[in-house]
Amino acid sequence: WMQQAAELTTDEQKSQEILINTGTMALDAGEFQIAIDVYEKLLEPDPSNKAVWKPLLEALAAAEEEEKLVETANQVHEAVSDDSERNELKLIYAKYLIRKEGREPDAANELRAVLEVDPEHQEAAHLLADLFERTGFDEDLAELLTQQLTSAIEKGDTDSTKELTLRLGRLLEKVRREDAMNIYRQGLKELPEDREIAEALLGLFGPDDDPRERVELLERPLAGEQGEDASALSLRLANEWAALDDMVGVHRVLQKGYEAHPENEEVRRRLVELYEENTEWAPLAQFLATEAARVDEPEDSVSLLRRAAQIHADLLASPV
């Protein structure tokens, strides 16, 4: 009845609106042939009308009318000059091809054509990456992800940088461990506090890899820890740095652990021992004074201050 109403009205614009609504309702209801008939009629006078050609192509794709789909897309391609609209034509056809078994190479070609015109086209890039992953085209996928990652870094897009770093790294892990490690290292240069990337890199370390780099990676999350988690990690890291005979590293992680959770007795004890072993009397005296201000019990506070004062008198030759 809506088509009849469109034919009866003398207002051309109103008639077109009625027909477009008819096509939309038919498309939504899965009545693809009705939608196709309506939109084809509307397309004849103006093949560049996106409000018509886009749903028409979608209806043709849904109805599995590939020959008509290609023919109509070519007709519209000649009528429009805007690159973004021409890319939309390719994208609709690519999505159709993706659904067809054995047509993955053709779909990939259409998506590549979109990216040649617009390298930043996110939908085409994601569809192509998913297609490569699903079909096992690992080399092609690695090349595409590398291009996307470079672009994300250049644009300062941290979310995409993380996502692509992890995706590319996991792909390369299967075949080239060193390349995967380098991708994760590059990711950490851009996102130095990212725990997920650091853990991915740590998971690839073997016995022949640099032990210092491994411990440095383990240390990265310490800055964000609090409470007993910070204490436990700082103590673990202190042991790791001690095994590498790096006392500067030992002091650094114990100090961080103390600042994050000064209530931990073991961290405090290790810090005091480290100051004593290295005869660092001034830092020790300062630490004791800080502790005196932190503790709740007056007797404990007085005891700590007396010890600090004694260090100043006996070992630093200066009064408090």
C-alpha cells in the first residue's frame, strides 16, 4: 500500500520518502526482493544517492545476488567521486565475500584496496586482520599489524598501541621469539608502566637471556603497588638484585617497598641492615628519625630517636 501511496502522490519528494520508508521496512523484515525492487526504482534517476544505493547493496548482499551486487556497485562507483563513498562500496562487497567460503582472498583484495586509499580506515584494517587470523595468513597478518602499530605509535594512540603490541607479539611468539620480544620492548618504550606488556615479555625469557633485563621488568609494577603486595614484591626484587650483586638495586626496591608500606617489619629490617653493612650512617639516622615520627607508641619513638642521636654523636661527629 505504501508503494501505491507513493505512486498516487504528486509531490516527488514525498513520493521518494514513502518509497525509502517502504524499502527500509522490507529490508528490516527480511523481505529482500521487495526492498531491491523499491531501491532499484529509486536509484535509476540518481545513482549517487547514498540513501538509496547503500541499502540497495545491503539488500543485494543479503539476498546473495552477487552479480547484481557487483553490477550496481560499479554503476554507483562511476556516479560518485568521493573516495570515502567509493571505499564504502568496496567494504560492502568485502563483507559479503567474507561470508562466502573460499572467497577469503577476494575479500582480502577488496579490503586492501580500501586501505590503499585510506590507510587509517579502522574498520577495513580490523576486518582484514581478523580475516588473516581466521584463515592462517600469519605473514600477511604480521605485516598488517606492524603497519597499524607504527601508525598508532606515530599518532600517540596509546589504546591501539597496547592492543596491537599484544596482538602482534602473540602472533610472532609462535614462530619468532626474538621478534616477539622486540615488539614487547618497543611497546614498553611507549607504555613503560604497562604490566600486561611487561608480563608478556617476561614470559618469553629463557635461561640465556639477560638476567638484569628480566629483573628490571619484574620491578616495573612495583611503583603501582601498595600494602603487603608492595612489601612482598620489594623483598622478592631485593633478593633478585642481590643475586646479581647489585646493591643499588637492592636499596632502590627496598626503599620503594618501605614508602608504599612502611608497616612491614621485614622491609624495615632489610633497609637497616643494608645501611649498616655499607656504613651509610647519615641515611640510617634519617631513616630512624622518619620511623620515630611514624610509630604510634611513644616509647618506640623515643628509642628510635635515641639511636639516631647516638649515630650522629658517635659516627657522624655531629649533634642532632
